[in-house]
Amino acid sequence: MTGPVCLDSSIVVKIVTPENGSSAASVLAQDATALYAPPFAWAEVGSTLRKKVRLGFLDDRAAEQAWEAFGALGVIFVHSEAIKRRAWDIATDFVLPTLYDAGFLAVAELAPGGPMPFWTADYAFVERLAGLHPLVHALPSETP
């Protein structure tokens, strides 16, 4: 067990659908004592699954199964005024174009049991913050 972790939606989608990085993402989730995310993460995951259907990567049945698997992960959604404020500050400090990634990072910093690692498969985000924030970790890529 590695303790609690905050997982980006990009990691969660890899857990519930087969794609590059799915094995590493699944191990990460299995080794964690708790999974945390901001409350909007369910909409990000669901939107990605719907996009996979629209693009033909998943059929409706597989997307529904992935959605159910997501619900079974037991992700703890954390919301507070402090997290909202910290997300804004992170976006400002690191010149991020949106609050989405900043929201995950704020959860990693401030959720109960934190600070905790924030894992993502958004490699551009990781590169942008390379060496600037100690909680940001990139999911190792897998070769097919």
C-alpha cells in the first residue's frame, strides 16, 4: 500500500478502459489506500467515455461497463472553499490555462490524508510543472 493518491481523469480512464498505460494505472489504484479527486472528475471521465464511443473506440455497452467500473473504484470526491481558492492560486502561479489540472493538484495538497501524490497521464502538464511541484507524478507509459 502506498497511501492515498489523487488520480487525474486521464489515469481513471486508463483503469476502466483498455489503452496504453492501463496496467500501470490499475496497479497504482490497487496499491493506494484511498483514491481522491475533485468533484468535477466524474464529468471528465464520463465525457471521455462518451468521446470514445463517438470516435468508435468503444461501443455503448463497453462504455457503460467502464462507467460502472468507475463508480466501483470508490473515488472520494473532495470539495471545499480552500480547495477552490488553492486551485485558483495554482493556476495563477504556474500560468495554467484552466482550473481543471489545478483543481486536482489542490486536492492532492489539501484533501484529508494529504498532501498526497497527484498522478496524471497528461505528459504536457507534467512537463510544464517539471521540478516545480513535488506532488506531480507522470504515469509510466507502456509500450504495446
